[in-house]
Amino acid sequence: MIDLYLIRHPEAKHNETPEIIGGRSNDSPVTPLGKKQYYSLRERLDKEGIIFDEVYSSPAVRTLCLASFFVMNDPQIIVDSDLQEIDQGEWTGRKRIEVYTPEIKMQMNADSWNFKAPGGESQNEVGQRGMKFINKYIIDRYPKLDKDLTMGIFGHGLHFKCLLAEILNFNRDLTWRFTLENTSITQLKYDGRWWPIRINDAAHIYGLA
């Protein structure tokens, strides 16, 4: 049985300007509130007795700093570019109000799963990247499921939502319609089939702001 935890990064500097399209923003540092969030997450997981046998992270600063808090029993942090956030291409750094014109919104609403910014990625492509990671580190690596493992993956909100759409095969339109909070816990179990245990569990950060 694989016990898989998808944990979104803490608040980063680019999250303070939601009117700007951040894209990957891999160099964006964690804010003071973000630091409170990951201390609170650490306390929460300690109380639940969760220890990761394997730790994975996107290469972003905000995910690596969080992953480093949960390296116990000397596992290595495995950094994989397939865990990066969606690439917003030429829209990165631009104001949303300028980019999301009525015409663009119509195109996005018509096929949000396959729509992409110029030079960027679609949600479909992000979901496929996520599944490439899952196949490499879980499905192909542990085909017999002959050992119990707890894995922590530290990554990004939209990436995780696209991955969940692939794993759980739900309506792809839902990726825009639910939230994954900073440092939220999404837990799944895998025994040959995927079992969602909890999604967007962020009780530990309420009241911190």
C-alpha cells in the first residue's frame, strides 16, 4: 500500500499579487505568513505521526524549503521537473485584467482542459506530466506493492488539481472550481486502485493571517 500526500507550497511572494499571472515563479521566496504556515503544517503532521519514507519536490524555492522540513530518517529529497507548476508562457508577469479579455475567456470556457497561453502549457499537458511522475516513481517502481510506503510530494496547486483529474478521472472542468490552499494536505492511498482520503485539508492554517 502506498500512502501518498500531495502538499501544496506555503504562501510565496508572487501570491501577494494575484492580479499578476505568476506562472511557475520558481524563484519566488516564501513570505512571513508562508513561514507560519509551514511551521503549523509541521506541527500538525507531527501530531498525526506522519513520517515520510520518500520525499519529492518541484524545483521551486517555495516547495524545496517546505520539503526540507520533512526529511526524516535520512531520505533524500528527489527533485523532479515534472512536478513544476503550469507554464504560462508569454502571459507570465502580465496583468490578468489585460490578458483575460472576453474573447480569451470564451476560448478558455469552451475547452479549459486543452486551452493554453501562447508558448505555455495546457492543463492536459500538466496532468500528463503529473502522470509521468506517478508512473515513474510509483506504478512502475512498485508493481507488486509488496511494501508499505508513505510518500510526500511537495508541489503546486494547479499541478496537483490536474494530476487529481487524471488519477481520479473526474470532470476536467472541476480543476478551476475547487481550491487547494497553501500547505493543504491531499491524501490518497494506492493498492492497485486510487482511494481519495482527504482533499484540501488546511485546517492548520486557519486563523494565521
